[in-house]
Amino acid sequence: WMTLGEWATAEELLQGVVARFGEEQAEEIAKLVLPKLGEALLMLDRPQEAAAVLQPLVDSKKATRRTAQTYGRALAGWAEYVPSTDDRPGQGQVHPGMGDEESLTAAVEVLRQLDGVAEKWTTDWFDFKFDMLYAFFVWSQLDSKNLEPVKSQLDFLSSPVNIGSTFEHELMPENLRQKYLWLRAQAR
């Protein structure tokens, strides 16, 4: 159901699995089911519930990188690129996270760790870095000093020595490239 984007159905089924097997197969549920449940809740724009499901996995160091990224997105929010159906350019779509100071601090810390462990200039690294910069951007709405890391990192990435002002790189998918361009425009 998740592959089909049927998030409500996926959530219902995953909640059922947790209710039925959660106690007797706690380790397998934590490893296989809770990350998917957290993702489904996030995709249903229920970040508080997603964070509540994923936080124990992150805190106990049992989260995969993708699960930690989903947790960071639940805390800070996330953005996606929505292509246009006609000749006009696509646009960024924002999904709010919890958004309070404590959540944003935690999100930046988790996403910064992911940015630090991913191999540089890979698709995963670009993806983790975007989420970290987006978390800083959201945080800058509460504290303007947090806009500076966004601007400086975007300037660094878009310098001619790195990937250039169009953010084109063979390992950066087009939708992610468009998100970087959108974030740069938002951060100005």
C-alpha cells in the first residue's frame, strides 16, 4: 500500500500489526513495522504521531538512516517538488513538522549527523543535506540567525568549483535539484 501511496490504508494495516504482534515480537516490529508506520503517518501530515513512533528508535540508536531522516522531517517539516502538468515551472510544496524550538533543535542535530556520515556528493548526501538545510530554514522563521547556515551552504554547493548555480550533478535527481533551487529562492 505504501508503494501505491495509499497512506491511510498502510497506516491502518501497520497499526493492526503493531496491536496484534507488538508485545510478542517487539524487536521485529521495531525494526520492520514502526519505521513504515512513522513514514505513513508523516505522509498523512501527522508529524506529531510520526515523531512519537520514531523517536524511541532514534534515541535507542536502532533507526536506519532513512528512519532517522523521516524522524527529522517529522520534527522540522519537509518540502517536495511538485512538477507542473503544463508548460509552467513546478513548485515547492511544504509539509509542516512539529516546528517548535525544541523539535527544530533535535531535527537539525539528527539531520546534521546524517549529512556527516553519508558519502559526499552522493544522492543520499544531497538528500540528507537538503533536509538539514530545510530544517535550518524553518528554524530561521523563529530565529533569523539560523538562515545563515542555509545561505552559506547553498553558496558553497552552487559555487563553480562544486556543482554550479544550477545545482546539476549526475547523482542529484531532478526533483531534488528543483528543491535546492526552490530553497535558494526562499532563503534570499
